[in-house]
Amino acid sequence: MQLTDDIGIAVAERLEVRLTSPSRAVLPDETVTKAQLVAYYDAVAERMLPHIERRALSLVRVPHGSKPFFQKHDSGGFPDVMKHVDIKLKESDDESHFYVTDLAGIVGGVQMSSLEFHIWGSRIDALEQPDRIVFDIDPDEGLDFGNVRDAARHIRAVLKDWGLESVPMVTGGKGIHVIAPLTPRAEWPEVKAFCRFIADDLAETEPEQFTANIRKEKRKGRMFVDYLRNERGSTAIAPFSTRARTGIPCAMPVAWDELDALPHANVFRLETATARAKEPDPWPDYFKLRQSITKAMLEKAGIDDA
């Protein structure tokens, strides 16, 4: 399917979202336009929306002539199709966060030059109970994608030993997210503690392969297992979201048996991602799984109820 400006403009008109500068490139030195992004999200919406809807968002915006920056709160000028939820973080007052419920909301984000949609691990209806955990594998410079694939499989095996099934997603950057869907029962403190335990255990049992230390000088020749995305207020790139990087790659759900055929984590671009969205879902059981971080698991990991 060709993703043309005309298609994107027609989608925006159908959704009644005003699209300004539709033919402007979304990044310097790129040819992809704002209208083409709208056409892309229209093509993948059926697969993307179940993962992004009703989750608080962080956006990576690249307004014309600026550098990419994260934005969580409305600074004015955003379309009404982008909705808001008030969330209290730490000791602050309630802060208004974006969320979307439909394609129009995503297109509203594109209108505001959003190239990346990052999602909370819980939905606004059950904000304190995450329904997913994610381990972000961030390789040190010099490690190839084969190392990342091996690390993802290892994390999958560890989670399986704990009774958790997981799925892989190539991020459109350098890494893989290993994601385990949860029945939303345990709350953020327990979930974060459990994920930290898994990351620390990986670093302890496989010190030549993994580190749980965020400092880059500690990653030499190893993979950083980022468990910090499993914290209240933290976000991770949404499935099917574009990335604000050269070539406009996309974060893409894949099957475990596909990993060997993928040369990089940024292999999916708009056209190939659109084609993927029409193929069978590589995560067919994602929303059917009933699994959670239980009290017995917390006790086994030496984690007190928070």
C-alpha cells in the first residue's frame, strides 16, 4: 500500500482533525511527510490501538526546525481529540497527562509533530495496577544484534521459569523489548521490585552478558537490562509507533521464531510496517493470557508486600 499525502489528508478530513503543513517532512533530511504519517497510522490503527488506548502518554515531538523532545503535558494548541487525565506524581500536585482512545487522538498527536508515542504500563482505568512489564535490552556499543537476540531469549526463559509468558518487540532503535502482559493485580511498588530482582539476578548469574547498572561505563561489552520502565510514571515505546530517527523506523511486535531472520531492530519502516499490520498477529494470545505477579512470587524473590 502506498502511503501518500492525499491519503493522509483524506484520513484527517474524515476524522475532522485539522492537519497543517501536511506535505512538510517530519525530520530534516527525510522525505516522510506529516500526511504520510497519518496514512500510516490509519493503516495500522486496528493493531496499534489495543496497545495504546487509555494509557497515559509521553510524546516525542519534533516541531519544524527543533530538536526532538519529550512532552507529557498540554502546553496549548493541542487538538481536543487528544484527551487528558489528571495524575499525581510523587509530591507534586495533580498533573494533566495525554491519552488517546481512537485513531483521531493519534492523528491529533501527529498534527502536533509527535513522532513517538510512549505508553504507561497501566491503563487510566486501573492506574495503580500495571497490565504489562517490559525489559528493555540496551546493548553496549560494539555488540551486534545477534547478542541482543540471545539476551532476549535468555530473559524469556527466565520469565518462563517464573510462570510468565512473554513476547518480543523490536524497538526501531537498537534493542528488543521483552514484554509480559499481566492481569492487573499487583501494584507498582511490587511490580518494580520484582522486575529489579529479575534484572539484578541476570546481572549476578550472567555478569559477562548483563548489567542492571544504568551507568554507561558499567555496560562495557554487556547488555543493560532496563527494568526502570516498570515504575509508576515511566513509559516505553508503543507497538507500531514511529521513531524520531533516520529512516523513520517503527517499533514492531514480532514472534520469537522470527528473531533470527531480523538483521536489526530498526528494520521495519512505514511500508513494511503497514504490510505487517495486514498479516496474522505475531502476538495472538497477548490479550488472552491470564498471568500475574503473585504473592508467592514476591515471597520467593524476597520482596515484602509494599
